Amino acid sequence: MSDPQPACLYCGSKSSKVPLIALIFQDKPYWICSQHLPILIHKPQELAKKLPGAEWLVGVDESSEHTD
């Protein structure tokens, strides 16, 4: 069985249509298109339902509210 064609984890666009950027999360490969890269950077909480195990991610605005 061959690997499926890479697709944006946010919108599902394939690499034949848009540039994709590879990322690794919890030792698994994922891809995100250049249009949705800002979501990964600024609003990663929006990926929680699309990226297994990412429920704890917070955005830039929210992270300033948290203290360690």
C-alpha cells in the first residue's frame, strides 16, 4: 500500500494544488499549506480537533495570560 498524497491538515489541499510545509508532531508527519501556516503560529488551538493530541495548544494572545 502506498502512502497517501500529503495534504494540509487544516483544509485538506493536496501538494499538487498548493505548497505544503512539513511538520512533525508527536513523532508523526503532518503538512500544512502556506495559507494556513499563520494558524499554526498564531492560533494553534484551532488545530486541536485536526491534530491528535494538540488539545493543550494555546495561541499567542492566550499564552501571554498563562504563567508557569
